[in-house]
Amino acid sequence: MAKVAIVNVTSYMGAEVARLLCCHPHVQIVSVTGRSEAGKKLGEVLPHLAQIDLTIGIDPGEADVLFFSLPHKASAEAIVPLVGKGIRVIDLSADFRLKEPTEYQRWYDFTHPAPGLLRSAVYGLTELHRSQIKGSSLVANPGCYPTSAILALAPAVKERLIRPQIIVDSKSGVSGAGRTLSLQTHYAEVNESVSAYALEGHRHLPEMVQELGALQSSGQLSVTFLPHLVPMTRGILSTCYAELAAGKLPEGQRGIAELRQIYLDFYKGEPFVKVVGLSPQTKHTLGTNLCLIHPTIDLRTNRLVVISCLDNLVKGGAGQAIQNMNLMLGFPETLGLESLALYP
Amino acid sequence: MAKVAIVNVTSYMGAEVARLLCCHPHVQIVSVTGRSEAGKKLGEVLPHLAQIDLTIGIDPGEADVLFFSLPHKASAEAIVPLVGKGIRVIDLSADFRLKEPTEYQRWYDFTHPAPGLLRSAVYGLTELHRSQIKGSSLVANPGCYPTSAILALAPAVKERLIRPQIIVDSKSGVSGAGRTLSLQTHYAEVNESVSAYALEGHRHLPEMVQELGALQSSGQLSVTFLPHLVPMTRGILSTCYAELAAGKLPEGQRGIAELRQIYLDFYKGEPFVKVVGLSPQTKHTLGTNLCLIHPTIDLRTNRLVVISCLDNLVKGGAGQAIQNMNLMLGFPETLGLESLALYP
Amino acid sequence: MAKVAIVNVTSYMGAEVARLLCCHPHVQIVSVTGRSEAGKKLGEVLPHLAQIDLTIGIDPGEADVLFFSLPHKASAEAIVPLVGKGIRVIDLSADFRLKEPTEYQRWYDFTHPAPGLLRSAVYGLTELHRSQIKGSSLVANPGCYPTSAILALAPAVKERLIRPQIIVDSKSGVSGAGRTLSLQTHYAEVNESVSAYALEGHRHLPEMVQELGALQSSGQLSVTFLPHLVPMTRGILSTCYAELAAGKLPEGQRGIAELRQIYLDFYKGEPFVKVVGLSPQTKHTLGTNLCLIHPTIDLRTNRLVVISCLDNLVKGGAGQAIQNMNLMLGFPETLGLESLALYP
Amino acid sequence: MAKVAIVNVTSYMGAEVARLLCCHPHVQIVSVTGRSEAGKKLGEVLPHLAQIDLTIGIDPGEADVLFFSLPHKASAEAIVPLVGKGIRVIDLSADFRLKEPTEYQRWYDFTHPAPGLLRSAVYGLTELHRSQIKGSSLVANPGCYPTSAILALAPAVKERLIRPQIIVDSKSGVSGAGRTLSLQTHYAEVNESVSAYALEGHRHLPEMVQELGALQSSGQLSVTFLPHLVPMTRGILSTCYAELAAGKLPEGQRGIAELRQIYLDFYKGEPFVKVVGLSPQTKHTLGTNLCLIHPTIDLRTNRLVVISCLDNLVKGGAGQAIQNMNLMLGFPETLGLESLALYP
């Protein structure tokens, strides 16, 4: 039994780690923290977790694995002192995702406290970095949008099927904005409405550029990423567009078939990425660690269109974190992540 | 008082024409039809219209203006015999929107019964064809998606600000699919889910290409249009992407300001198109004939991004139809369309 | 043209007064206030009101009619100094609804600053107090739940059709909780969930007891009122239960018919209360000042069941306030309130 | 490994049985049927079940346990020939729930084909009939509403805490209406609306009367049950009201405490019924087999108020069916039902 602690369990992401780990056969949750609710029983604050008999504390104490679900900056400050002490850390914030320290100044408006750690931390997109994750003690769990966009585009970028001008139009449920109150997540404001946000640039963009850029041996990617808020609790659907590179795929339906085969080959054997033949719905991933990907071509305009969807709190967060934990601890990768989507 | 009849009032679009006309000061609804519910009082079938004391019939009878809200093909068959009889017809179907008869074969799978009428019918996007609508007796009311996309892109295309590769990513509420039952609009299937549909090409695409194409003096547009279903009843938000043409706009924030001014000038004096400085929400158009448009530039990649939103049943349908009726009958254009958005 | 001011326009109720008055033909909104947003243009804070060209202020200034949409206690403090100055005041808070000053201590936890005014203020449930409202300069606009419950039960209580043990089970949309942020109105908390609240007693109960009690000449009512939150923005549906008094109505279907006739007679000529023959939906009142009432009998158990529904922000608030204003100013009662429900 | 077949897997209830059994460690799904989709792979029709590699058939074939999720009448016709053949049957329809054959004529409008079986079938409300279920080969799984209402009221009725006049006001998500298309479950009709239905009497009423009646040694219950549709996919919340019987509980808060203790004692050791101290939300049961119950007293009127909630497709259907299967097969009762609620 691995002993696990969850820092900031009262965030939606922290609570989701607890929900999933509660049924994990080889894990024992030994402590949960959450500054504002410290001293209360977990089930008082989050009734769906009442079965986990723990009091919310301030200090995670000793554990084999620590999940951090703190805001950026606070996360780095809490994690840096733990590095090198033999503890495995999985950080759900952005603080160790970017390799280039100056990006933290640019996108997150703070000076990274341990830029030297950025190279050794592993970007925890399991399908791209599985072998490094296995040996890592500090995994930077990817953002929810980047998980959907990178998985959707990785095969096309790697195989250079497309020109480097990429558009990612994402639609997200409201839980992605977290449990902190704001007018933007007030029920009557967001219900029955769709809107785009972060038009001046969303913080998840540099992750996409970094990871997709690393997949192509040369050249620059030009990515426009625009997130939209839709009135539902969970789910992200990303629609990705790019012009096809000349001469890479046959014309017409044969091109679509070959494209699909490239995607199937790329994700062959992956337990949680499914290349599907029909347009997927976020509902088909609800509560699961799946990412569904549907690649196709707009034959009239010769454009690649890839649609991906996932549950932002599972494969886009807590689920992928546990998938990474399983790898780090040598467990079967799917352990604790087997349940099917809650449909309808 | 103009006498008005509504054909197929039991469709969502027909019912919305009735709702709006009920408060129109210069109009009297004299008859409503709906084959499957004929013989019933209107208020029995549609309780919100109980105040309109009419029985649903089969034949619209005599009227100054007829609104047709039939499915495609059926609409053309019903309208063709009326042409030239001095009746003003506003068709909410697609049957007179496209100028090229062969497009009906290609996109709608039927041979148009009166291809000669296609040239004389006016495409009822009010802001682009106001003067022709005034004198017309057959107005083809635009589709909901094309209204949002064409209004969003018209200034940029007309001023040749962009290269001709255009992506329109639209998000629509479920009422756009109409009142006919289907698993795709069954509550538990569509609630808490987002999905793309019509990946093989949506029927609203040729309208966009026709109208945007007519705005530029030369060259071909290459448009990818992908609609998405989101869990809400009303509203369309279209996000449009294109590379900026070289040398048309200054760099940086000055380019954004100039772009915005071009849009403000283009829609100057328009009662129902508002160029807004912040990312708009569909909620701010709920129940109104407004189209809100927010043009900006992704400065990192030099791409135009235009977001437009509207209520698919009002500016995207019944409201624009009444706006057109007002023009055809010489009424003030905004008559009956003054109410503000239902917020929250 | 009556000059009207709206105090605390940035609340949902204040904003709804503004939305409805904007199209009122005999009213001019001369000022709007809202402490936290003072100095901003109304359309910046509430884009759907952009057409009303006013800056949010702090002092309402001079006007013929003032609408107050402040929290309780603050409302009384602001209104008391205005009384007797010839201004007509419509208070949307609870501060002048209850006749018995001690009730404010009990239910609202404050000492009423002007208990003497409670008798002269008129409880603005239009259908019950129309003649007093006409001559009043201080109208206490009813709560949203009491409006639905009192209208549902008034004929039965007045005609003594029922025994005095009454249960009111109400279901409300989330906008009733206002625009102030709380975890209870955070989107992801309230979406896809139903719950009861205020089990220890809701503040709207004493209004129901006061008004229903006044309708019967003698005896005590025993009312249990339990509100529930349902995942939608607007609408209240109240289901009311009581045992039938012996010997008042015939048995079987004839009893139901007679009951219905009593309700029809009671509300004869009312423009905004409709007694309907089928179970009503809140959707059929969306955006309107209607209250739909369906009275019936559970013939197996001889219980009265009355279902009423309305839009909590219109007949349950701003709409009824304007209905009252029309009466106070001698305008036709329905002026500015004619639009039909937004369906679907 | 028990071999299990699911008849009519394409209904929401059948699909939910499959979803839950897929992760059950001691069960193998050997066949699934569904007339209209026979011949297709299960994952084609229900993508969330793609992992279950079966083709939809017509005949369930041989199995240790058969789950039937057919409409009433069809279910009895399919099950009767199987009785006495050593197969264990769990029927999710109403066809074996009622003990009195004439009730089928009255409520379901058909003559029961095997009235003799009604006495031997066990009503599968696990908490009330656990020992009989263990030995049964034909379990009639309870309706979703009766499960919530009977569990809410059983302790009060058994201990004779209340007078026999009972009101059950239930609020249900839309999935309870099944996957068959109807205007009542069309997205735009049901979204943003609440309504009561079945005012003339709902078919789930006789189950409540039968089971609650059996809990009291003498006297007649008078139950009014009114279901409401709320805009969410899953979940039922039932609010139950009754006058307290004289002299059974102390006055004031002590009465509430004693009431709560009676409920805690009644459900002591139950894995899936939790007596909670705060008003529960349906969200806290999403996807789980839990029923949360909150008993309290309206001290002003001396009325019992009990609120219960559950997921209509799990404890209100498929989950309880699997709980019963576990008992019938001698497995631990909670097997396959351990996952926590999907929150938020």
C-alpha cells in the first residue's frame, strides 16, 4: 500500500484526486490539507468524500506520494523544499510544466523560485513521456486544455502532415474554473450562455507550443488557442484546424483513411486514448480517464480537422495524475481508473 | 394594419414569428397553419401563445405577408404558386437562399422546382441587402449560422483585410435543431455534453461562401465551417479565424484599434448589429434581434479573430424575418423588435 | 412621462426593473444607482442594458417613482427619510411587507426603524390589494415565493374549501438567490442537482401566513413552506397541498370542475393570473408577468393540490412592481408588460 | 464468475446495468439484447460501453442471472416462461412489484399473465427484504420514486411516529423518462423549466402504499404522490410531509434529535442508506448506489419533513438491482458498487 497525501483537497482537482484514489486498491490516503477548512472532517466540507475518514489538516506530513493542487506560485513554493528528499511529487499546478523560466514571468507574472528544477521535472502527458515519468520524482501534470490539444495534434505534427499554422478552438465546462467564487462562474451568469475568454492569450498556450514544438525536428509553430466556456460542469472538447502539408496524404477519402491509420498507429496500445470513427461527445468521457480523438479532413479545403474530448478533471487533471502515479510506483497503469463513463 | 399569416406555426421558428408579431403594433396575425395540429386552438399546442385567439388551420388564406417556416423542398413547393400574385413572402427555409440551382442538388438533394426564381429572390441578410429587400416580394431569410458568420466576416472580407482561408467554428443551442424529435435532441443525450456535427459539410456553408464571395471583387474563398451543439436552448456564438493580409493594418494594438474602427464604420447606424469592445456572451442577445460582434487580432500569430453572437431564433430567424417585413412594408425597421435581452 | 429612478440597479431585481421599464411608453428612467459600480456606464456593468444611456450613481435624485432593490434593513433605512415627501416608493425588499414589527426581529434579525409605517404601507400583491395600491405612496412588493403561494391558495382559503393545514413545496431557479456570490450559487455546485434549503424556516413564510390569514375571517393557518433550488435560471413552481374541508365541494370529477370554476371566478378579468386546465410549466411564464394556476383534487385522498408558476424576477418581483406602478400612476395596468413568454 | 445477460441493454436502465457490471469482479456479461439495434456492436450504439466486446442480440441465451429492462407487460411475457428453470431473474419493470393482480388492471391497463407468481416474487427494496432476496429467484426491482419515498418514510411509519396522511413531493431528472423519444423529453422543452406531471395518479403510487402499508400493523395510509420534472439528467429528491402522531416524540429540538436517532438505528449498518444531518443534494449521489436521508421536524407546525435523494438510475434502478444480485449470489453486498459520487 502506497501512502498518499493530497494538498489542497478542497479544490475541485484535489477533491477529484481523493475521489479516484478512494477506490484504488494499492493506495491509502493518509492525509489531506486545505487551509481554509482545516480542522473539519473531510465529509463535512465535501459530502461525497464522507467515506474517507480524515480530518483536513495544514501539513501533509509523511507520505510516499504527494499530490499538490495549489494555485501556481504557491505550489512551487511548497514543493521546492521537498525535492531531493525521496518523496514523489505530482504537481497539478503549472509551476513545473514549462522548461523556460522566463515563461513564468511572461505568462504567470512571477519569478520562478527554482528554475533549475524545470529541466528535471517531467511534463506528465503520459502518452508522450511515459518512460521519463516512470523514473521521475517530480511530475508536472499537464493542463486540461493542453492535454486535449496536444493529444489531438501530436500524430499530425510528428508526422509533419500539416503546415505549422494551427488553430485550437476549445470548449470547456465550468468546473475548469475551479471552486473559487467569481461572477464568471455564478450560476445565473454562465447558464444558458456561451462565450470566449482569454482572447489576449491563455496561460495554457505555452504548454501546447512547447510540447508540440518538441515533436517536430525543426521549424516554428504558430498556434492560436481560444478557450470558450459552455454551460455544463465537466468536459472539454477541442477542435483543431490546420492546412495539410502538400504531398503527405492521398486525396479524398483515401487521405482520411490514411490519416486515421496514422493516428491509430500512434496511439496503439494506449489504454486511455481512443481514436474514434465518429464525432465524439464529451459525455462519453464523463468521469473517466479517456481522451477520444477523431481526426478527419475537410476535403473541400484540404484542411485537417481533429476533434478531441475528455473530462477536464480526470484525463485533464486528477485521472492523468493517478495514471502517472501508477507508472511512478510500478503499478499497472490503469489501476483505479477502470470505471466507464457516466452516461447519460 | 398589415394582415399576416404564418405557415407551420408549430415549428420553433414559426412560433417565434408569432411571439414577436403578437406585440407588433401594425400587424394583425390573421391565420396560422400546422398540418399535424390542425383544428386545435393555438394556445392548446403552444401555451405561451394562448393570447393569440386563432385555430390552427391548413390553408393560410389571404394575407398581405406570408411567413413560411416549412422544411426545405416543401417550402419551395408551397411558395412557387404564390409568386406574382402580389403577396409578399418571407421564406425561413433555405429554398430561395442560393443563387445557383445546382447547389440544391448538391446540398439539399432535390431539384429546385423554380430555378428561375432564385435570381429574383433576395437574400434577406438585412445589413447587406437592405435596399433590395425593400422592393422585394420574395425574401429568402438567411440561416442562423450564416447570419452570425457573414456579419462577423463581412467587413474584413470587403476591405480585404484577410487572406481567403477562413475557419468558422460555431457553437449553437439545441433549439436550432427544431421541434422534431430525434435522439440528438433528447434531453439526456445532449445535456452536459458538447459535440461537433456535420463534419462532412453543413448545408449552411454554401450561403456563407455565396455571400462572402460576393463581397470581394475577385478570388476564391476557402471556408471551413464546423458547427457544435452546446447544452443550452438558444444562442449561437461563431468564432472566425483568418490570417491577416500583409500590409493592411498597422502592427500591435494600433492594428486592433484600426480593425475595430473599420467594423464600427461598416455597421454605423445599424440598429441590430453592435460592435463591442469585450468578448460577448450569447446571453446578452437572448430573445433579441441583436448580433454582437467583437473583432480582434491574435498579435502573436497575426490572425484575425472575430466573435459574433446572436439568438438563433431571432436575429438568426424570426426576428430578422420581421426586420425584413418592416422594410418591405415601409414600417420603421425596429418595430416590434425593441425588447431587451432577458438577463440573467 | 413619469420620471423613475432605480436604486441598486446592479442587483438582478434592479436590472430587471430597468429591462422592463426601458420599453415602457410612459416612463423615463432618469437615474440608476449601485454603490459598488458607481461611476461606470450602465452598459459596461450590464451589457444587455447598454441602450439605456445612464451612468450608475449613488444618489437617485428626484423622480416621480423610486424603485428600491436594496437588501433588507438597508432598504428601510433609505426609504424612511423619503416618506411624506410626495414621492412614490416601490420597495422590492421585505422591509415593509409585514404588518407586525416584532416579525422583523424574529425573521430578519433587526429592529424595524419605522414600525409606524408598516400599517400604512400596502402589500403589493396586486390581485388582492388593487384599490389600496392605487392610492398608496409606499408599496411593499411581495416576495417571489409568497406571490406564487398566495395566488395559488387565496381562492381556496377565502372560500374555506380546505382545512387550515397547508403545505407549500416550492421549486425555484437560481436567480432568486441574487447576484451576490456564494458557494450555493457557484455553477458547478448547483448544476445537475436539486436540494431543499431553509428547513428551519424561510423568511417568506410570515408573508404567506399574514396574507392568507387575512383572507379567512377566523381561525389559524398552519403552513409548512419548503423551498427547493433547481438547476435553471428563472422560474418558480409552487405545489400546494391541503385536505379538503368536509361538504364544500361535490365528490369526484364534479368537485374538480366546481373547484376550477371557483378559481376562474376569483381571478376573472385579471390580466396576469391565468387559471389553466393542464399542469403548467415555468417555461410558459419566462420573461412575463404571468402567474399560471392549476387547481385540482387528488380524488383518492380528497386533497386539494394547486400548482402555480411564474417568473420569479417578473411577477415574482420587477414585473409586479411595474404593474403596481401602473396602478399608482393611473396607467393601464398592463402597460410595458405585454410581451409573451420566451419559448422554447 | 457469474454469467449475466442483460435484456434490452439499449434502454437507459439496461445500459446502466452494463456500465456497473463491467467493473464487477465476479461477473461476466455474456449477452446483451435490444430488438431495434440487434446485430450492431454494443459500442456502436452506446459508445461508453465500447469496452464490452459484445454484439447486441435478440435472445439472451443461457446465463446464471438475467436482468430484464423491458417495458411493463413485455417484461412479464418474457419472464414467465423462464420461471422454475433455475435461472435467477431481476426484473427492472413493474411487472412483479405489486402483490395484488387487480392493481395491474387498474394502474397498468393489462391483465397480468401469471398472477400466481406475484406472491413468490420478492420486492427488491434491499433494506426491507434482504433475507427474502437472498433466497429468491425472481426479484422485482423497485421503481425509482418508490425507492426514495419508502426509504424516507419507513422508520416513521414502522415506529408509528406520524399520522397516516402522507404527502410525497418528488423532483426527478429527465433520464427517468427513458430513452424513448417524446416531446416531454425534447431538450428545448424540458430545459429551463419545472413542471408537475401525472396529477391524476402516477403508477409508482401503489408500490409506495403496498410497502409502507405493510410496515404498520393496522390502519390505512392516505398517500398523495406528485412527481415533478426538473432540468437535469439524473437524480431524484423526494420531500415527504406528515403530521406527527401525538405523544411519540418530545417537543422542540429534542424531538428532532430523537427522530434522527430512530432513523440512524433503523438504517444502522446499511452500506447504501445514509442518514445525514444536513439537507442533502442529489449531486452527492451522482453515479452511486447511495440514498441520503434527512429527517427533521417543522417545529412551528409539528410536521415531519423527510428529504431523501438518490441517483434514479443507480439506487433507483440498476445499482439496487446489482445489490440484489450480490445478495442472491452470495457476494458481498457492495461489490461493484464502491465508487464515490461524481462531484462536482
